[in-house]
Amino acid sequence: MPATFTLTIHMVASLDGMIAKNDNSVSWFETTDFYEKGIILTEQDTKAFLETIDCYVMGSRTYEHALELSKSYGWPYGDKPTIVLTHRDLPAGRPNIEMYSGDLAQLVNERLKPVYQNVWLAGGASLATDFIRLKLADEIRLSIIPIVLGDGKSFFEQAGQEQALHLKNVTAYKNGMVELHYEIKKHSDK
């Protein structure tokens, strides 16, 4: 059994909190902004970081969108185990992809925690809200692109409860993107 377990919600959003345009286009991810004090991630940095992720979890709409985008950009999750949460019959398409339609707490506590250390929830919004509401997520990494979309799919749906966070890190990049890294407080301590 792994020594530590972390389930991280990762999301890319516009400054106004949108994670997708209504047409699901991703061209807004590309920015021509320049921030002098920001850092640049090299390919080696990105590769080394992605190697620390043991498993991905995502919703069915995120999976279908990733499959569509993979036709132009390649499959972004490599050969890492990927669990797609769905009640529909979807094609796996790759040997490392598994469909799951059961209880989320059971998935995390009985299937993920005993095997993995670093699991990333890659989308979508309602799933992220469910993981926070059920206290199954440990962190949120929110990458904010320097754009206001004005309309689209918002990051958080109505969670129905307040959730305290602890800021662990902020990273600004040369392209104007800012990553906020929060720990989700599991107790009422402030």
C-alpha cells in the first residue's frame, strides 16, 4: 500500500471561472500574453512532473472531449491508468482506460488508495463538485488563463456547502497563466 495518497482536482479556467466554451473549443488555452517575471516550463520539467501522476480519473464528457482532441493533439494522458466515470457504454479505445459506474467513495477508498499515491481528477465540473462535497479530494490545482470568456461551463457547480482551502503555492508563467495550488481542509480548523 502506498505511504501517502493525494487526489488532486486539476482544472484550467478563464479568469471568470469558465472551464469550457459552449462549443467546447480550446483555442482560448493558447495565449499570446507575456509576463516578464513568470517562469517557463521546459519539456523535461513537464515530462518529469507528469511522471509523478499515477492515475487519472475523469467524467465521461471530459473523456469524450479528450478523445476528440486526441485526433489533432494526441492522447494527453499517455499510458497511465485512466478511470472514466460513466453510466453509459463508452468505447475504452486504449488498454489503460477503464469505465467505472459505482460509488465514488468506494472507488477512492477501495480501488485507488491501496494502489496509487498521486491521482488526478482531470474533469469535469460536476464531478469535481461531487469529490469536494464528499470530501474525497485533497487538493485543487487551478490554472487560470488570462482571458475572460463571458459565457460557458463554470468550474464549480452549486456545491451546497462552504469549503475552506489552504494556499500551498502560486506559480506565474511567462505566458500569463497563473497556477493556484490549494489544499482542501478536511476539518473545521481555519
